[in-house]
Amino acid sequence: MHEITSLQNPKIKLARSLERRKAREETGLYLVEGSKLLAEAMANGHMPATIFATATWWERRAWIDTECFTVPDHLLKAIATTESPDPVVALFPLPAPGLPTLGADALVAIAHQLQDPGNLGTLVRAADAAGAAAVFVTGGTADPWSPKAVRAMMGSNFHIPVVRAELPAFKAAYPALPLYALSLTGATSLYAHDYRQGAAFLIGNEGQGLDEAAQALADQRVLIPIPGKAESLNAAMAATICLYEAVRQRL
């Protein structure tokens, strides 16, 4: 194990650059912060490429068979994206591109042009809790591998695939999987459909919802009844309601 003490070290510069999406895409790496997420990743067969941790952290743990560095507190804080970081940050490889194999009865969520990474991360966590097979992320959506999204997923990205795919490619790959678009126009109640034989829920932008082109690709347009006075629901909350209606039916 090696010690790094300089902010100018290339490894430190690399880690700090991963707060930016362009750097993540160029290097194929992203940040995972904290002992809990690191342990969750490794328990599910995901190995980090590099680990940076303080000497105190290493004293309490066995050496890990990967590239490991000891760093002082001020360098750890320079790498981390939170104000009071847990004393370990790891670099993980981005998932390999490609669409997963899904059964005809799969339950999935599709995030289309969601802007808030926290919303996206919460959606992934809800899909994991609901036993979904995957979450798909289309272009124009926040990067699921940004530090904020990764924190909001709370390890769920190590349980289910989070996959980038455009809607036409999704439809072509899974033609038998019914696609339900959350919509306010031409929609029937969420509770009027049978989701036991497969369902993909398409969730749109926080403010604008789904554009007409996206809705046109759906097999059904559904809405969540709002008997109260609230104008709308948070996107991640709406996705959770949809997913758990499918769970309720399947149970």
C-alpha cells in the first residue's frame, strides 16, 4: 500500500476530476463514498479500481486486493464531495454498456429527461425495493453516476442494472413488455390496469412531464389520481407509487 501526501499527485487529480460528467465518461470511472457503500458494492461482487482512505480507516480493516492508497484527512476531503466525509473514497468502473436480458413479466422503470440526480437516485432505490429487474435512463436525464445520484441510490445500483438506453431502442429490445407512460392527457387511472404480466413505467421530467413523442411510444397512458389539492407529485414519488401498485398486484 502506498501513501499519497500531495494534492498534485495524478491519482488525486483523477479522483477529483470525477465530480464532472465529462471526466467520468472519458475515464470510465465514478466515485463511491463511504464505508457502507463500499461494503455494499463488494458484498454484491463489485470491486473498486482504487481506494483512498485515511490511516485510521485502514487500521480497522484488512487490506483489499486492489489499488489502495493511504491519504491524510485534508486530501480525503479534497476528493470527497460531501462536507463531512466518511474517511474512504473508492473509484469504480462504470457499468459496461448493453441491454440486460429481461423476462416477459419483468417490472422496470424508465427515467426520461429527469433533471435532478437526487430524484433519479431515489427512483433507482424505489425500483430496487420493489424488486424491479432494471432501471433505464434515457438521454437528457441526469447522470446516474454523479456523486449526488450515487448517494441517493444508497447501494441499489449494486443490486439492479442501471442502464442508459433511448426509448426506441428499449421498445425494439423488449417488444412484448407493455410500456405505461405517466401522463395527464388521454390517460386512464393507474389502478385500471393489470401489471402482473410485465410492466415498464415511463417517468418524465419533474416540471414538464413526458413530451408527446415519448408518450406516443407507450402502449398505455396512465395517471395517478390526485383527490387532494396538490398540483402534482414528485417524479420519484410517482414512480414509487407505480412500482408498488405492480408489487401489490403481484403479491
